[in-house]
Amino acid sequence: LREHDEASPNLPGVSAVIKRPRAATVRFLNADGHIEDRDLVGLWATSMQHQIDHLNGRMYFDNLSKMKRDMLLRRARKLK
């Protein structure tokens, strides 16, 4: 696993350290409609997992414990 600070423009001013797998393999359709597989490592893997979470209706803070998520959301509300 790799720990990395993640944030989102949906919650400006707050971030959290999230643990995600250090590497990931993704399969997608390229611009020509052909299937491609890509092995990603480090920040590329983290970023892809973060974006796939969005496609699945999840935010980075959904990976936190309830206590840490609640603290982060309280901080975000105070910054509004």
C-alpha cells in the first residue's frame, strides 16, 4: 500500500492521507474504440484509483474511518 495526501475541488481547503495499492492495472477503451490494458505505479496508480472512485460515486474521504471522515467534513464546513 501507498499513503498519499488526496484532495478534491469539491471540498476545497481540506485533504486526507489515503492508503491505496501502490500499483494498479486498468483496462479501458482508447480513442479508437480498442481495448487497452495499462499498468500504473505510484502517483499514476493513485490518481487513476481516485478517478475510478468518482465514477463509482465515491469520494476520497469515503476511504477513511467514520471518525476521520466526520472530522474532515466538519473542517470543510468551517471553511465555507
